[in-house]
Amino acid sequence: MMDDVSPQPQNASPEYAAVLEHVRELYGRPYDTTSVETIIAQSRAQAGEFTCVGGAEPKLQSTTSVTQVFANGVPAEWVVAEGAREDTRLLWVHGGGWICGAPAHYRILTEALSAQCRASVLAINYRKAPEHPYPAGLEDCEAAWLWMRDTGPKGTATARTAWIAGDSAGGNLALALMLRLRERGLALPHAAATIGAATDLTCGSTSLETRAALDPEIKPEALDFMVRCYVQDSTPIDHPHVSPLHGELHGLPPTFMSVGDWEVLLDDTLRYAEKARAAGSPVETKVWPEMIHVFEIFVHALPEARASVREISAFLRQYEN
């Protein structure tokens, strides 16, 4: 525990204190670093506890449906809140450093996005490293995206509106997917959104240093470990499909990028947005003061998270057919 020496927020909601304490406790636990396998196992167990503030798993509304499917062979689930449209669809790519996480861990967030966007959300369980390194996860994202555009939660017609969104490593994959789709001449989403996206795996962002004392979740050595698990072949770390910041960012759809001011990946968002705008691709950013990495996942507990989900959803709905 390091709460007694860690910086404390001055202007956040009262609820944020409990969330911050929970996250600091979770990430302050000692790791067994005797092998890669033990680190991976602990990371995956930790991901399952992330949303459990106060020890309780958040509950979905009784009117929300969760349906397991295979999207071109990729395990996935449709999360459909009451009032969501079947022909408005959002592909959700979860985070977890390319090594952990699952759609079930994000249901409280994907439910909120479904309700606010009035969209059917396809949350995918793409293949993880180190067992399935790059480009396996990105290939799964593409396969699921193509399937989602033509197959809704009721197995019916092509989507009228299709969006892509993701957080952290999932934001990385969402941005890389758009570059991959553009290069292949395939249909791009009508709009996209990221939360705390990792855009530069070369670790070139100065916020890795300037926010290190504030971020309770991501440490430079942990990021380096995850990148080494993810990219195991000769692919350069600055390849655009690995580090989207280093790609040609022209011709991309309108994108909304949310990020917390306390996270080491802050500049990954700001640098990407600046470069994309210079290339003519419309990007809006929102920097949330004092917020930690992917605070939106605490939508059940945190007013700032609910406000951010509303902003993300309002942006996406501007680009609804």
C-alpha cells in the first residue's frame, strides 16, 4: 500500500477516493516474478478484479442482454441495452496490455456505451500474447469487424452505422485496425473512440516520466514487459500496426480520444491527435484532470466516468446514419 505517500486528488468527486484506493491496492500487491508464466497468470487474475470496488462485482440492468457469439471465429459477445438499435453497431476492443482482459470484465462499460449510443456492442475476446503474439490480436479485430458490419445481434442485415472503440491496448488495436482497413481498401468505421490509448510502443512519450508518480497502474518496466510479450518477431516496434502514432494518419474517420491527466499514456493520446489533425483527419481530445488510466470502466461508481461515457457517446452519435 502506498496511499499515504501517493498524490491525492484535489478537485475530483468524493467517489473517486474509493476508486483510487481500490486501484492502488490492486496494483500495489507484490508480484511473483520468477517466470513469465507467473506474471501473466497474476495479471490475468488482477484484470478480473479491476471493476470490483468495495469487493462487489458491478451488476448489469435486468433489461440488458448478453449473447455469446463467434465473429468470423473470434469469441465475442453482444451487449445490448434496452433501447439499443440492431443496425447501429459498435465494435469494442478491450485493454489489458495485449496479455489479459476479457469482454466480461468490461460489461458494465459496454452496457453503458450501448445505452448511451443506442447501439448494439460487439465486445471481442481477441487472442492474447504471449501465447498469440502480434499480429494475432489485430487479425482477430479485422475478422470481427468485417463480421459485425454484416451480422447483427439478431443475425440480420448489414449495419447502417458501425463504429470502433477501445481502451489502452484495445485503443491501440482499434487505431491500428483503421490503418489496416484503409491500406486494404476496406470500409472504415463512421467514427471511432479511444480511452487511454497506447499509440507509441517505442515509449517515446514524455508523460511516461512526468506522470510516473501519479499513475498507479502502468509503470515503464511493466509496459516494456507487455510490449516484449506482444511483439515477438522481427516487426519493428515503430511499425504503424504496432505503434499507430508512427503511421500515415490521413484519410481516417472522426475520432474522439479520452485520457486522464494522471496517466503515463497521456502524451500517447495528445501526440497522436496532433499528428492526425496535421494529416487532415478530424480528432477531438478530452483530458480529464486528476483521472487515472481507463477511469471510465468505473462507470458504476464514478460520476466522472459517467460524464465521459456520455461525451464519447454524444461524439459517436454525431456520425450515425
